[in-house]
Amino acid sequence: MNFYAITAIYKFEMARTFRTLLQSIISPVISTALYFVVFGSAIGSRMEKIENIEYGSFIVPGLIMLTVLMQSVSNASFAIYFPKFLGTIYEILSAPVSYIEIIIGYVGAAATKSFIIGIIILVTATLFVDVQIEHPVMMLFLLALTCISFSLFGFILGIWAKSFEQLNLVPLLILTPLVFLGGSFYSIDMLPPIWQQITLFNPVVYLVSGLRWSFFGTADVSIMYSLIAISLFTFICVGIISWIFKTGYRLRK
């Protein structure tokens, strides 16, 4: 294992984050704060408790998941797309560095950024609502696993995309609707029975539900289903990336 190469890629990507601190960290935190002001204070004060949880507190896991998913995909996709766009990806591919080391460097940096943002948002939430975490270790584990899995997904997206339009297509048209319809701001038990069944086909439901369980000990689906879903998604992403590097799909063409 070439740890020097991994460290070099990781440090380069993390340095890029601190060069664009306003866009990378401050912007998503401000956006989340606005969600708390609008949904937590303005709307939440007029809503009844959900499963004996104040609405402002109830949406904290959903808001964290919303930001973490989008940031993970965005960070990883842009990180690999720009070397492709500029042609510098060939320097990495021709270097004595395995694809596993490349993935660890890029995905590790993207996941680290998203994890930091998730923690900052959690701290920000405590300024607006009462936040209690029943299972802190599981919360950190689920958050880290989500960051890694969706950074892998973003890595795939960055390799697949041939233009900036394609790069933004999946997050805007697919990922964002799935997150908003995945129980981020409500419990799926509030939906009519038929829509509850349909919603279970949304993979984001299991992520939000698992994180919410780690906070409040209550969830729309079993925590085991959440762990299975996120683990399966991670293995699928790893398998796709392995195939991409073995075939050179959109890397050497």
C-alpha cells in the first residue's frame, strides 16, 4: 500500500477545501441554519409533537442527512471530474499508484469534508433546538458510513459525467427529490398507507430513519434494515468503481 500517494491526494483535496472555505463549509451551514429558522421555529412552533418529539428536534437528523448526502456527492464528483476535465488524471493513472489508493485518497477526503460539515451542523442545531443523542456511537458510525458510501457514489458520478450539466443532473433531478421524499422533515407514518409502502422503495428513507433512531431511539424502519441498506449500497458502489478502473470506462477514452 502506497501511503505516500494516498496522503498526497488526501492532503491536496483537503487543502482545496480550506482554500474555498466559504463555499465548502460556511455556505451549507448557513443554509441549514435557515432551515431551522423556517421549519424549526416558524413552522415547528405551530405543529404538534411527532412521536413525543418536538418538531424542531425531530428534523435535525433529516437536515444533517440532507446536507451530508449532497456534500458527499458534490465533493467526490468534482474532485475526480476536474482532473478528467483538465487532463491531469492521466498523470495519476500513469503513476505507480493502484486504483484502491486513488479511491482511498479522493473518497477519504470527500468523506472527511462531509463528516466535518455534518458535525458542524449538529453543533449548529443545538443553538436552535434541544438535541439529545441516545446512541452517540451509532450516530457517528452511521454518519461516517453515509459519508463514505455517497462519496463513492459521487466518485462514480464524476467519472461518468462528460460535462458540468451531467455532473449536476443526478444530484438535482434524482438525489434531491429522494431526500425530500425520504422522511427528512416528517415521519412516513404520517402518510396514507399506500404511500407508506411506496416510500419504502426510497433508499434514503433507511438512511434518515437509521440516523433518527440513533438520536431518539425511534425510527420508521428497523435499524437493522438501515444498516443492511447502507452497507449494500456501499458494496455496490465499490463494485462499480472496481469495474470502472479495470475496464478504463471514461478514464482512458
